[in-house]
Amino acid sequence: MENIAEVKIADDVIAVIAGLAATEIKGVDSISGNLTHEQIAKLGARSLSRGVSLDIHEKEVSVTLSMNIKYGCSAKEISKKVQDRVKNAIESMTGFTVTSVHINIAGMES
């Protein structure tokens, strides 16, 4: 079947997908700016895009995510889970190819 129109996805939408996917991982305390999953529910998902930066070329995207993790959790394990979840979420919801997901651990919360 032939496409009759082009579909464009705003960068903020991709950033929100990445941020929400990251906060679903156990051990992630918050996205940059100390936004917890509960605060996101109150403020709205758009606030998530502050801790996410994107580099988009055509249908490929590279993601950099800044987050705080909970004390006692393995930064390595959480980062790997976040990378997988973010990649899968963006690819399944947008059809874009995620070339990389870079994680910055900005802090640790008790």
C-alpha cells in the first residue's frame, strides 16, 4: 500500500517516550531536574524532555539521558535496563532506529 501523507514526530514526543521509558525501570529515582515518576504524573509528561537530548538524522536517533538513581542500586545494571527499555520504546512507537542511548548518572538519592 502506498503512503498518501508523511507523518512527522516532534522531537519532544521522542524525548518524552525516552523519559517515560526510563522512569519505568526499578532503581531510577528521577530524570534530570529531580522529576520522580509521581511528580511527572502531576506536572505532565512534557516536563520529562528536560533531562533528555536527542540527535536525529532522518529516521535514526541517538539519545542522551540524565538521571538520578536510588542508593544501593547498581548503576551498571540500571543503565543497561534503561538503554534497552528506551531503545525498544522509541523504535516500537515511532519506527525510528535508535543508534545509541547514552546514560549520564547525575546523582544518587537515598
